[in-house]
Amino acid sequence: MKPEAHVFSKWQMLIAIASLIAIALHFILNDTQLMVGLRLADIPLFALIIIGGIPLVTQVAIKMFRGSVGADFLGGIELVAAAVLEQYLASALIVLMLAGGQALEVYAMRKASAVLRALSERMPASAHRKKGDGVEEITLTDIAIGDEILVYPHETAPVDGVVTEGHGSMDESYLTGEPYQVSKAPGVAVLSGAINGESVLTIRAEKLAHDSRYAQIMEVMQEAEQKRPTMRRLGDQLGGWFAVFALIATGLVWFITGDALRALSVLVIATPCPLIIAIPITIIGAISMSARRGIIIKDPTVLERLPTCRTAIFDKTGTRTYGKPELTEILPAAGFTQDDILQRAASLERYSKHPLASALMQAASKANLALIEAESVSEKPGQGLTGMVEQHEIAVTSRKKVLQMKPEIAAIMPPTAAGLESIIMVDGKYAATLRFRDAPRSDGKSFIGHLGPSHQFNKIMLVSGDRKSEVTYLAELLGIKETLASQSPEQKVAIVRAETAKAPTLFMGDGINDAPALASATVGIAFGQHSSVTAEAAGAVIMENSLVKVDELIHISARLRTIALQSAIGGMAFSIIGMGFAAAGYISPVQAALLQEFIDVLAIANALRLTLGNSIKIDLNDQKAG
């Protein structure tokens, strides 16, 4: 929250408290007559109108001259009308309604933004930089690219970098909700926000603090909170129209009945606070709830559009990482043994988060092979994994990459087969081909199968730039019938655009090479475990490769729509019903103010359900995500 907003919140709270005190004094002094025509009980109300009412009316007038007409505009008119009609208690209640409503809104916004505040409080305020033979403490803004930063046990990494000294592990589970320890050694990348384990690590800063991944996540969430999606804009527009409707209704009641107090009652109960306050609170609550589950909402319109999507398109690169691949074959070249290849590859892969890494480590464990320390580890997107193991340069890469650099190797490599594969190079020479079979996790096939019955998806496609054998194999495992293989990024975009023209489309990819396709879909979801959060064109980024998270996001978006409509339409309906009773003379101005305050609190409480709820019920495998 900005400092000026915090001060404003305190001022509104003080006015609300003063209103309660003034109303209480009014009832205590109710039977005391000060002089003819003036009761002592009215003095606290007069004071409140001057101290609290005049600033509120001034604030409303300034907004009106700036072209902003909403709920507080009606409140200002109500306050002036009640004072002119000598309804001082009603005036005090209107002051309480305006100040208390704004204070409640600020509180609700803060509650809905709790995840963002927790993220900002998690980052350290300072870092430890090596300086000669010593260490100096500096602020994060003083960190320069290339600085060597010491990260002590249990500290949070302040910037993105690469380990230069030390061996250990880090917890990179922030925003994923699940423990995830990643081994660290010289050459291995470190993400800002990761919590160090038991060992001291020295990292070389690769990015400035404000450009690091954690800062990107913060920036994305802050921008998402400021964006005004269609639903929120619609709420503002309806609020303006409702204000006009309320003024016309008030004028008609006054004209027909000639009773100014009755017209005032209609006006007081007509304030559309639920419409204007509840929708943004619900949206921010959905953003925070998503963040708690490792889902970064970059564009809040995703939350509105997702329930409308009827076609789902998966990128194969992203979907295959949902599975648990198993090593099925090691085909060594002359001069290498299976155990030698497996030991070296697994020793290097333990520093990787690639899905095939766990398969290699499991295979090495089953073969009782001890892992060897690796140095100078490097893993760049699309480039494979490289490092030094026992003075030998080991590279784990793809057939396509190898043949681009050394096409002559094709003659000694085994033919391609269904499933996944990795190529092992030792000191620049072809050493082996590793073959894997990907057994998707339980959420894969069940997720695909439930999209139609549970979420009204009519078409599901698997589109990839990979070879047909791999795409077909995975499609069969996942239960997807429509597949397109060997597609270039340009062809993917054309496919997504063509499908989006027919029906709202959801595209899911890894966010590295799929930016144009993500941007072309109605909703683009990227799995951002290995890619930049801000560079992707996706509207939402899921920090771990889990289809359960996609299902959670679909349910969060559906719940957002339901709660926002309940708060907005329900609040308006209650106000209109109250206006009818007030027009009939059954509700006084004081009762109208109390009823409107009750409606406001009810709408805000309903909007906060999305934030305060601990769980989202999902229908995937009848699980409940907490």
C-alpha cells in the first residue's frame, strides 16, 4: 500500500470512530434540552458534520469536477440533504457509512493483497558482498552484475546468479506450495527468493536486484492489481448508471408524495457501494489466492475469460514435463560402457530441474552407482546441460542440436524411436544415446478427460514442433486424439488463430518459444519454471508443471465470477428492494442508513470469501486443493 493511501485509511478510520462516538453521545444525551429548538444531544452530531462531513463532501465535489461520479457522489448528496432537512442522526450515519465504507474497502484490499505483502516482506533488505579478503553489507540496490555475493545458511538469495563457490541445496518452493530442494554446485544457477540450506554459497550476480526473477514476480503481481479488467470496468459503469437511476427515483418519490424525508430515505438506501467495492476486492482476492497456489496472474482478464474457453491446445514441450519419464535404454558408442555413461550423466543431471534428470538419478541409484562431484555446470534453455565430471566435459543435449554442430555423427548414431531421448557427448565426441519412456502423472489423462464434462471444452489438441513419433506417443498416453507435429512457431500461431476464430481458446505452453501462440489465444497459460515471468506473452504463469494447477485456476476464475456477481447484483437487488419500502414510507432516513451500511458489510464480506477461504474444491480426481 502506498504511504498516502495508508494515511487516507487512517483518516477514514478516525472519522468512522468519531461517528460512532458522536452517535453514542447523542443517545446518552437524548433527553437533555439545552435551549428552545436545540437539544444537547444534537451537539455531537453537529460537530461530526463539521469535522467529518464537510471534508467528505469536499472530497466528493473534487471528484465530481474531475468527472468521477459514483457511490460517494450519492453519499455526498445524501449528507447535504439530511443536514438541510435537520435529520442530524441520519447525517451522522451517512458520515459513518462513507468513512466506514472506505475504511472497510481499504482493509479488504489489504486483506486481498496479503500474498503480495508477504512476498515483499520475504526479500532481505541487504546482501553480503565480497570485498578483497573481507565481506561488506550492502543494500540490494547496490548490487552490480558480476559482484560475488555470500548467501549464508537459511538466508534468501537476493538476486539471480550462478554459484562460484560451495556445494549445498536451496529451497525454490516459493509460490509452488510444495517442498523442492535443488542441489547447488559451482556453475549452477540460483534464483532470487530461493532459501539457502545448511551451507554457505558464493554466487556471482547475473542480474540486478530489480531485474531478478523474484522482483519480476512482484512487478507482475503489482501490475495485475492495478489493471482494470472488463468486469471491474462494467461495475464502475453500472455504478454510474445506478446513481442516475437513484436520483431519478428520489425525484419521482418527492414529486409524487411531496414528502422530502421519504425521498431522502430512498436516496440513502440507494448507494451502490457493493457494486463498486466488491468487484475489485474479489479480483484482487483471486489474484492472491492464485499466487498462494503458485499461479502468477499477469492479466486479470484471464480470470474472466477462462470459464468461456471451449478449445484447449497443449504444446507438447510443456505437457511432457508433467510426466515421470523412465530410462529404458542406454546405447553407448564404442569405447564407453553403460555404467560409465549413466554415472557421468547422472552426476551432472543432479544439478538440473529437467524432468529427465530425475529419471537418470533413479536409474543410477538402482544400479548402485555413486555420483561424482561436477564443476562448471551450465544449463541454458534449448542448449542442454554441460559440466565437468572427473576432468571430462560432459554434455547432455538433443539429437537435433548435435547434428546441427556435427552432422557427420549421424552415421554412428542409432535410429530414432518412439518416446524421448538424450544424446551424451564426452569431450566433444558422441558417447551414447539414452532413451526414455514418459509415464504421465495421474493428473495428465484425468485432466484431459474431465475438460469436456466438467468445464465444457469441446475440442482438445496437442500441437508441437517435435517429431511425430514423440507427439503421437504422448497423445496416446494423455488421451488426446487431435495432434499436429513438426509445427514451426509461425504454424502454431496460425493454428491458434484459426481455432480462436471458431471458439474461445486456451493455449498452454512452456513460455520459451510459444510467446506468439500464447498471445494469439483467448487465454494463454505458460509453465514458467524455467523461463522469465515478464517476458512471456501469457496472461498467467504457473510456477510448477502441474495440470492440477490449471484446474485450480479454472475453478478460481469460476468462483471469482460467481462471487463478484453475487456481491454486485445481490447488493443492487437489496438496495432496490429497500428503495421500494422507503418509497412506501416504511423506512426512515436513519433506518435507511443502517440498512445500507448492513448491505455494504454483507457485500464486502461476501467478496472476501475468495480471500479468506483456505481451499478451492476441484473436480480433477475428486481432489481438494488446500
